[in-house]
Amino acid sequence: MSTAMDLHGDPHVARYLETNGEDGYVWRNGTTILILFTKGRKSGEQRSHALIFREHEGAYLVVASKGGTDAPPAWFLNLQADPDVEVQVKGDRFRARARVATPEEKPVMWAEMAEVWPDYDEYQKKTSREIPVVVLERVGS
């Protein structure tokens, strides 16, 4: 049986949700994973995505890199259309509001994310698109 270290996309999300992150929270190179739930901007259906994250001042940071392609990931387009999302970190699932880091915030946040996943710097070199850091802020209690 493969572990979540070998998984990507939907299989990773499924294993994470089945085990409340017991299998899937810690991923390659010791990075940590959260599950982001967005509403499809066209379908209106819930979509889920396993993303590398880092906590930052009570919020959660993720990077809309899509490996440095010129097009942003679909989840980023979805949260631009509707920034009210859900996030799951291990067994804790909560509502959050997504926003793009401001130009003032981004350098520090980018450095924190590149520290846990150095490939982000390489991804940025591959595209003229400015890869955003997304800030997920918990809503309510």
C-alpha cells in the first residue's frame, strides 16, 4: 500500500480526509499539507485540494504556483470568484476567507514558503506570471 508521500491530487485528499491527516499531513521533505475546499466557479460544486502550507501570525499561507505554469491553478480562480472557503488542518475543519498577500506582505511570506518548499523560487523563474501567496484567515470560532 502506498503512503500519502506518494500521492497527489484526489488520492492524497481522500487519504488525508479518511485519516484526519494522520496519513497525508506530513508530506515530502517534511512539508505539511492542508486541504482547501473551494466552490467551483462554473459548477458550483465543492472542490478539494491538498496544498503545502505554513502558519503565519494565526493565518495559513499557500502558494498558487501550479508548478510555475503560465496559468494559475483552478483553485485560485475559484477563490477569486468566492473567497469564502473551508480549510482542514489534520482533524480541524473550519471556515476561512482567502486573500492574496499584499505587495508589502509578500516578500516575507514568500521567503517562509520557499523555506519549506524551495522549488517555489524555481517555479517563479519559469513564468512571467507573478505567483501569488494566498492568506487563509479563519472566520468565526
